Amino acid sequence: ITIAHAFGRLGCLAAGCCYGRPTGANWGVKLNSELVDPSMRGIYLHPTQLYESASLFILFTVLLWMFKRKRFDGQIALIYFMTYPIIRSIIEIYRGDTIRGFIIGDWLSTSQFISILVFIGAAIVLKVRLKQVHEWLWQKHAHSFNEMTNLRKELRAKLNEEFSFPALTVDATQYSEDGTIKSRLKTFDGHLIEGVLI
């Protein structure tokens, strides 16, 4: 989807749609398409199509890199649906075409409004997924990922491959007259941790 979207924006540049505001920058482009407002034809405009296309190619590279390192199913899609709205909202600032419409005055476009909704939706899904693991760890005190029955079997297997639940063992305990308890705990790899219960 990302790579197709990137090429699609190059098509927008060729057609002359989705153009930017006037600019004095050296990288501005001149468009004479009938899709461009007559008052903006033949003058330098922000190449917003190229801005977005370049951003999407970079995003595609990042997603491709993360795909081999993903921690759970749907992670790449969530990253896309949280990152693209940010990209789109920023580029909208430089857009000059008014056909895309606005929700509030001339400072919140329809695309920015939709981007906000998409970002919030993706953030909620991510929060729910993280909350599932958090509850098992800190509320239900699970001792293995296999106990997390509301996670998909494939995800539990993936988590078991990459993470572990190493238990601490009590190496020594000292009791004080004032009721203080001092314990020395040993990690699975031999490190020692001291803890005091007052």
C-alpha cells in the first residue's frame, strides 16, 4: 500500500492535482494543468506531491526494516496508520488546492481531520494490545506467555522465542530486630540484587 501510494503521488504531480501553495524556494515547480487554480498556474508552487512521495518511500523503507523485527501481528499496519496521518497533516500545511475541503475555517482540512481520527483509532488499538500484555504481567502475574490466552497462539509462540520469564531466587535473607528484612536475590544469569523490606 505504501509503495503504491508513493507512486500515486508522482501521478498527481504529472496530472497537476494536489498542488502546493506559492513558494519562493528554489525547488518550487510550475504547473499549467487545468486542475490548477488559474491564479496559481505558471508560478512556483510547493511540490507537495514530491514531499509526500518522498516521505512515503522513506516510510516504506522503515516499515520493510521493521517487518523483520516485528513483535506482534498487526504491528506494521499500526505503525503505518499512526505515521502516515502525521506525514499527511504536515504536508497539508503546504497544500494550495482548496478542492480538498476544510472542516474548521481554513486551518483544519478534511484530510487533517481524517488523519486525526485514523491516528486516534490506531493508537487505541495499540493501547489495547499493550494493555493485554500489561494485565497478564502486573495484575494476573503470569509466569509464561502461554498463560496469556487472549493473545493469538502465533503471537504467544513469537514472544516465547524472543523473551523469557527468568525467576529470581533468594540467595540470602537477614532479619533485623526492628522488623526490617534484607534479602539478596540472584538473577538467572548470576547477578545479585539486594532488597530491603521496611
